[in-house]
Amino acid sequence: MLNISKYSLENKLDLEQFEAGKKAIHKRHYKYFNRFLLGATIVLLIILFLPWTQNVSGKGYVTTLMPEHRPQTIQSPIPGKIEKWYVQEGEFVQKGDTILHISEVKGEYFDPLLVERTAEQLNAKSGSVDSYSGKIQALTDQMAALSNERALKEQQALNKLRQARLKVESDSIDLQAVQANLEIAQAQYERTQQLQEEGLKALPDVEEKRQKLQEARAKLISQENKLLASQNEVINAEIEINRIGAEYSDKVSKAQSELQTARSNQYDAVAQVSKLQNEYSNYAIRNEMYYVLAPQKGYINKALKAGLGETFKEGERLVEIMPADFELAVETYVRPMDVPLLHRGERVRVQFEGWPSIVFNGWENLSYGTYGARIVAVDNFISGNGKYRVLLAPDPEDEPWPKGVRIGSGATTLALLDEVPIWYEIWRNLNGFPPDYYEPEIVVENQEPKAK
């Protein structure tokens, strides 16, 4: 009814007197409904005060604990062309097994005897270094011989100079003696001539004295010539000493110049030898790179370059390999707000994709199909997806992880925190507050102390 009349019949007419009113109008459902509401309220109040474990959830995938155990690609450090495959996809290989053979594509390495020819050049240059060493030794010996010869020559010239000076001294004494004889002969001649004038001496005596006087004068002149010759010998000896010094200085300087030239050539040859040794090592190592080997034992996943004769650049991926031995781990990502709540060594529950489970976040004892893990590392820098990466390892005190889990499969993680009442957790989520911050009681061994 629309109930638009201003005259109400509700209090004037009793509808329960009619048969239809008795069946439609009764108050028993109010009593049942009130009991239901009361019971539901009591149960809800009890639930609100039940304990609830706060948690931090995250999404990630299965990986390995050690970086070298993760799937990897094999690259070639040199460009080349595929010549032959020795393995097929899914095949197990040991470390050092040959995966494929490649050939050269650069023209400067086409020579099949490149390593041998480089070795010949290296030997030739090494012989050149030895030759320069011999030449340097010969020039050093020559300089030593020139120094000894110069010393002997200078000693010989000094001896000649000393002899010439002694001869000058001897000729000077002889000149004084000749001068004295000349004075005596002059006096005797004058005395004999005076006596001849007085008639006491004959004329032949005067002639004899005149002859002796002339002989004395001739000896004086001859002795003066000898003295001058001796003085010239002294000058010549001094000049010879200077000449010997200049001559051997020139010879020694020339030998030193040749020695420095030989050393410079030797250093250049040594540099070329080092360069050739480097080239020889590079060529030898490059020859070993023509065979791509397995870095560790594992399984060949996929050949990224398949066709024979297909060329590739250096560093280009050729084949994927999965190591045979590895330790499983989980790489999960959490919100930045939850990062301060995670610490190394804390326990985390992991649910793997493909493994059925019933998970109650707050009641871990009622969760099935989850496995225990411990936090190994928490990144200090945010990832590209806007979250922080957390690395988890199996918990040795919990059940082992399933053997059928494959690397790369998805995983859901659940880090359990403090226990709080359910009403508090509802209130926290409604207000958008983070879980309560706390310090863990777990002490991680071998952890570096924090800087004060």
C-alpha cells in the first residue's frame, strides 16, 4: 500500500482476526533473527581478539644461490663463422667438452701458418737483440782498449817531453861550456897576437890560435843550433801530447756514439720482440678460441646460432647452458615500505607455482604446501620494478624443497612477523599503516659489524 491517506487504520483494524493475517503476521522470526545476530556478534568479537601473525608477502621466481650456478649463455670473444656442432640440445656435457667449431672471418687472420710465421719473426728479432748485445760488448771493449792505448800513448809522449827537456838542459850546459871555450880561445888569441907583436911568438902560433878561435866560434853556433833543436823537440812533444788527447778523444767519442746507437737499436729491437711476443701469444690464444668449450658441466638448453656457415660478432650469444650442480634459491620482490622489516637469517615461507597449497597468511600452522626458507640478502638499491629484491635460501631446519622445482618458475613468499590481534590488523590495513617495526632476535653468524 502507498499509505498516502491521512486516516490511518493501523490502530483501528486488527488484521490478525482474518485468516490471511494470521498466516502472514507473526513475531517468531524476530526472535530467531535476534538470536542469530547475537551469536554472530559474539563469534565476531571472539575472532577479533584471536592472534594474527603479521606478514610481508612478495612475488618472485626460483633461481640459484650461487651466481655461477644460474643458467648462462656462452659467447665467443672473437667474431667467426660456425663450421661444426658437436652437441645437440638437451645433451649433457662435462667441463671442457667441445660444443662447436668456428672459423675465422677477418682477413688478417686467414693465414693458417700465422702463428708459425710470427714465431719465425720473433726468433729473428731475438737474434737481432743478441747481435746488438754482442756489438755493444765489442764497442765497450773497444772503448776500454782505446782508454788503455791513450794512457800508454800519453805516457810515451810525456817520456819524450821529459827527454826533450833533459836534452835542452844538457845542450844549455854544453852551450855554456862552448861559450867558456870561446872566451878562452879569444883570450889566448889576443895574448899570442900581442906576444907576436912584441916578437916573443912566431906568426904560426898566432895562426894556430886564430884557428882555435874560429873552431870555438863554430862550436858555439853548432851548440846554439842543438839547443834550438832540443827546444823544438820539447814543443813538438807538447804538441804530440795534445794531438794524442784530441785523437783519442775523437775515437772514444765516436765509439761512444756507436755504442749509444747500438743500445738504441737494441732497445728498439727489444720493443719489437715484446710486440711480437704479444702478437704470438694473441694468435696462439686466438687459435684455441676456434673451439668453443663448455665452462662447466651441465645441459645444453638452446642453440641461439644454429646454421652452419652462420656468422656472428664478438660477444654474441651462441648457446645456452644450464649447470648440472646448483643450490636452489628464491628471488622475491617486496615493497619499499616492508624492507626495514626484513633481516638476514629470518624465516620465510615459500609457495612454488605448480605445487597445490592452502595458505592462511596469519596462521602458518594451518598452511599446507609451503616450504621453509631463510633470508640470505636484501638489496640496498631498488630494482627496476619499483621494489627491493630479497634472496632466499632453503631452511636447513625445515622440510627440503621439492626436487621437481625448476629454475625460473614462479614463487610466492610470505615473511612472518609479530603476532597481533585480528582487530588491530584490520585497523592497520584500513588506515594503510605498515606492519609493526621490530628487531629480530636471530643473530646471523659471520655478519660484518655495523659502523658506529
